[in-house]
Amino acid sequence: MAGNYRIANEFLSVDVSSLGAEMQALDTSDGRSLLWNGDAAFWSGRSPILFPIVGKAPDDMVEIEGKSYPMNQHGFARRAEFALAASSDTMCRYELAASEATKAVYSFDFVLAVEHSLEGRTLTVAAEVSNRDTRPMPFGLGFHSAFVWPLPGAQGSDHVITLDNGAEPALIRLSGGLLSFAKHPSPFKDGRLVLDHRMFDEDAMVFPEGAGEGLRYRAEGGPTLHFSFENLPNLALWQKPGAPFICIEPWHGMAAENGGSKALAERPYSQTLEAGKTARFAFSVEISG
């Protein structure tokens, strides 16, 4: 049965559930809530971990070594019960190890560890994927955190995302949950995007490359959230139409291409990890203002 673990310091507190190792709350010490509350009227997720795929598979099936397996959108980790492996006042580490249930849909021996930690005004969420099998292991890994829009104290203000690198990355869209690699003009101008709810009428905005290793999400009168990304080359922004949140989603791996291969190893930006190796992916968010 799922339970929550709370980490906290003088600036921030974070609740993390054993179900999916999913963050449930991110609050400042002065009582401002920054994470979406999971209201099922819009979207019951809050900050799911996406593994071993990001996005959707054709017909909800993936192929591994020529064999077909059922695989729901965003994989199975977000619905799996993790075990608390280590904890302190400011850190908790949850682990999911391969089981008969996971091997029925993903035939590898693996460990997925998710660690939330606080240092000052910064939260870091790190995922480590370890291949304990004897063969190369393909997978995708992504974060899907939803932050409140409007930010506390910023009702009525423009909410802006600014890329640290000042780039204008090309935009692609989803069709039936699958990627269409037709490129659209970037909505960023000199790295700056003023958010508009209408941007999400056609599902997520996906930026396969070029968004860089960091961004700021802010609005006049509210806090600034400065994100840094590690080993996460893809970025998506998503909102359920009309919902009061914005998902900031750094990924290593994306949905399958529309009309493309069902092979997990051939999905865009999938990683193949050699036997005995571990790969790390992480984002940090610093809260100021």
C-alpha cells in the first residue's frame, strides 16, 4: 500500500509517494504550493516518472528482440510500488526492481532508483537505471512534473518560460499520441515563450532538440522556478486544456513515430544500456522570489 515520505529543510518541503516514486507536493516554507494537486477532474498525475518508454507506443505494443509486449503510455513505473531504500531529513531514495510482473511486459532484469533531495532552495530529482541483465537493455526515461499555473501571487500576470540558451527550438506535434516529425515554427522568440492556454489545444508541444540544459518559469508577482537538466536532451510542455497547471517535461526518449517502428530500441532518442551499466538522469529546480 502506497505511503508518503516527507523531506524538508528551512526553505522547502516535498512529499513523495511510494507509488511510482512520484512527488506529491512541493511547498515553500511560507506556505506556497508549487506542484499541481492531482485533481482528477483535470489530470490525476502530479509528477510521474516515465519508464521504460516515454509517450505512446503504436497499438500500445512494443517489440523487444523481435517479440511483442503490451506497454501502456509512459510505461509501467508510474503505477508500480517502489521500496524505500534510503532516507534522511532532506533525501529519500525509492527503488523498483524487476519482478515477474515487470518481466511479463519488459523482459529485462533492472533496477530503477528515484531520489528526491533538497539543498537550500533547490530540489533535485534523479533517476538511475541499472541494467542487471546479461544483454543490452533499451529504454526511455522522462520526468512529467506539473506546476501550478498561475503561480502563487501571480494571478493575472503573463507566465513566461525562458530558455537559458536563448534558442528557438523547432516544434513538433503528436497525432493520436504518436510523433509527427513535421517541424513547425518555434513558439520561442530569443528563447522566450509567453504561455497561452490555446497552445495546448493540439496536445503537447514537443521540442526534440535545442532547448538546452535549463529554463526559467516565472510570472510577475510570483516565484521564479529555475530548472537545470542532466542527460535529458528532449523537452515537452503540456497542459490539459483549461487546467491550472503546466507540465515541464525533460526526457531522454520520446513517443514512437506515427507509422514508424514498434521496436523499443528504435524509438526516437531511446537509450540502449550495456549489461552491468547504470545511467543517470536528473533535473533540479531552484525556487526564488
